[in-house]
Amino acid sequence: MIRIVISGCNGRMGRVVDALCREDPQVEVAAGFDVLGQGDQLPYPVFSSPAQFTGEADAVIDFSHPAALDGLLDFSVSRHIPLVLATTGYSPEQLAQIGAAAREVPIFRSANMSLGINVVIELVKKAASILGDRYDIEIVERHHNKKLDAPSGTALLLADAAAEACPHETRYVYDRHSVRQPRDSREIGISSVRGGTIVGVHEVIFAGHDEVIELKHTAMSREIFAQGALAAAKFLAGVGSPGLYDMSHIVG
């Protein structure tokens, strides 16, 4: 039995993770972390701060907010409990903190926990390595109107994958409204759409002379992200070594 702590258990994603854990005979939810405290009808204790939890756990799954990172890292390192970070919107300083903590405890971080999107990332790398010199690369992402960060963490993952594989240096362009000049061939354009209840749509466009290639991923529900996070927690429960892990360790 794998004991999981859900950070952000009262939020939308936390509740999806909770529902999946209840259906999985291999998993037990030991506790929840949430600034709002105990939620309705949760069969486990909920703590407003990770430091308040003194029980045993095999991994923490976090779908909360970047502001919760300090407390989670302190808890994870001091208790030597692996941490799955599924939250997006971290600052460069916070990413450095995560890297430092990963030298002491296993940490799994991905801006997108979907298996499908991580397959798309591998396809983007392949396409960019072949087409990057002759095709313009544009990324368009769409999300619901409650999403805080833009561009999405997944859009940046896709851009990073393309940039890594391109045979030349690239630069990201997020907004063209004030630029009155032809597009530079070294640009990777990233555009964000926010509206309605869109769970998540990501398109990577390779536009060449007289042809266009599009790689597209559409998330139909939040459950796919929760499933990936739970798979990551199970993976970390079997990892003995500190380090920074991501979906490539599962997809590969």
C-alpha cells in the first residue's frame, strides 16, 4: 500500500486526485494539505501547513499554488518524503530551490502530467531537428478563464523541446502587436488564449513553404493530469536516490 498526501486537497485538481486514490486499491491517502483546512466529507485529516503533519507517507502530490512551495520543500527534505510537483507558474528562483532540494530528496516535477502531451514533446523534438532550419515554429495554447499563468507551463515545455532540437539558436516571442517587421526565422512564437472551461489545448505549428505540419494535444478532462501525478507518486515511492525526475523517466 502506497501512502499519499494530497497538497491542495480542497482544490479542483486535489479533488480529482482524491477520487482516483479512492478507486485505487494500491493507494491510501494519509492526509491532505490545504490553507483552507479540513474540507467537506474527506475521510483523512487535513492540515493547513505541512509542518503540522507528523504521520507516515510515501509521497506528496502537490496541485496547489507556487506560494506553497517553501513549506512543501522544507517538509519533504526534513522528513525525507518524495514530492510530486504538478503545480505550474514557478519563478526562476523557485526552480532553483527545487533543484537544490532534489539533491537531498527525490522530486518529480512536470508542468504537464499527461502521458499524451509528453509523447507530443518527443514528436516535437524529432520534427524540430528535421524541419527547424526551414520551417517557422509557432505554439498556440488555450485554457479556461480561471488559469493564472500565461503562457502555460506546457507551452514552455513544448517551446523548450523545439529549441533544444533546432539546429540553430532560437528566441521566444510572446506578443507581436507592437512589432512591425517580418518574422525572424529564429523565433518561436507562443500565443495564449483564455476562455470558458477549456481544460487545455496545445498546438505546435511547423509552417514551411506551401505546407504546414501541426501537432495537437487536447485534454478532455483534468483526470489525465491526476492519473499522471499518481503514476509519478508510485514511481517515486520506489526510487531510493535523491534527484529531479520528470515524465521522461516514465514515458521512456
